Amino acid sequence: MKKNPWIGLVPLIDPEKESLWMLPGYMEGVLAAGGVPVMLPLTQERAVISELADRLDGLIFTGGHDVSPSVYGEGPLPQCGRFLPERDEMEKLLLDAALERNLPVLGICRGLQFMNAALGGTLYQDLPTQHPSEVEHEMKPPFDRAAHEVTVLADTPLAQILGNGVLGVNSRHHQAVKELAPCLKPMAISPDGLIEAAYLPGKSFVLGVQWHPEHFFKKDDGCLALFQALVAAAARQ
Ligand code: MN
């Protein structure tokens, strides 16, 4: 068992400020779970990605901009938000490198969406127009509270971490999984039928959740448990 495993965080991007940044919650969540958070550079250099994947013990695919529709073979609808192909490119390489090495990965919000798209699934580009419902998927602040429920599916890694049953989650997304990638399995479903968590069977720990544990882990034990599960898997690397 490794002590204090290093968890790489995909950087957030602010094109206007020409800057990379990180929400403290991602780092604090990893720290609270006993890991060491490391914010990654934005790079598409295979050698650098390979080196990062060799040295890190786990990864978080963070939230952020919309996924480029080209990742799942579509053109952008007018309601699609801004996307940054340079980030998609990096994440494709990083995900491949992680899967080759069986590196633990937690996808959060966009992270789940990206993994699904990169592995052959599709996304709703905009829920209000493509999947309208009464469920509040784009909540207003504060984000450290539940916006809607999800049903955790039995016999999944999420059920092992959180237990079976219904869970209150926060929700800040206007995109979502549409068709799940053939290699992924669902782990949680919203009341309007969206897949809000999924995993990749056959790997030690490749999980994605549509909600935001980084906003909620200080109050919600289930959100903290997700960081702890990632760090525990990374410690076994
Ligand atoms: Mn939601």
C-alpha cells in the first residue's frame, strides 16, 4: 500500500485570462481522503502524458467546459456551450494512458461525460432542449446541498462505496450521457432517467459521477467516500 498517493487533476481552463486554474474543492477532497493532489499541465505531448501516467497513482477528470461534439461524431447544436478541443485532445491521450496502466480514474461531471464520449457513447448537448424535465439539473448556488435524487444500482462499485438505495446529489450540468458507451455500465439513474454514474468493468477503478463531490464532501459523507475510494484504489497501485 502506498502512503499518500498522488492524484493528478486535469486543469480547468480560462481562455479569457489565458490561464489554467483549479477549484479548491478538488484538491481539498483529495487531501481530506489522504491523497496528494497534483494539478496537471495542459499538454497534448504523448511523452509528457506517458510520464505523468507512469508517476501518478490516480487521476481525476474534472468538470469544466462542454465536451466537443466531434468526440462523439456530432456537430455542435446552437445550444451546445463552449468547448475546448485542446482539452479533449489531452484527455483522450490521458484516458488511454490510464487504461493501459490500469490507473484509477474518477470522472466528475464533464469527466463522466468525456469518458463516455471517448469510449464510444454519445451526449445530450443540451438537456433543456433535448431532454426537458422537471428535475433540477442546473442548480443555483450554494452547491453544497442536494438538488435531486439518484437511484444507486445494486451490484455496482458505487453501491459498494455508498450502499444501495436513493441518494441526494447536487447537479450543475446542461449536458449528460445519452447513449452509454458499450463498454461502460450504469451505476446511478436520475428520476428523469439520466445515467448519472457509470463505471468500466474489468478495470480496478474507473468510475464517473455526474454530480460534484468537490462542492459537497465537507457536508456529505457519500461525497467524501468517493474521494476516499479513489485514494484507496490509488494507494493499491
Ligand atoms: Mn443531475
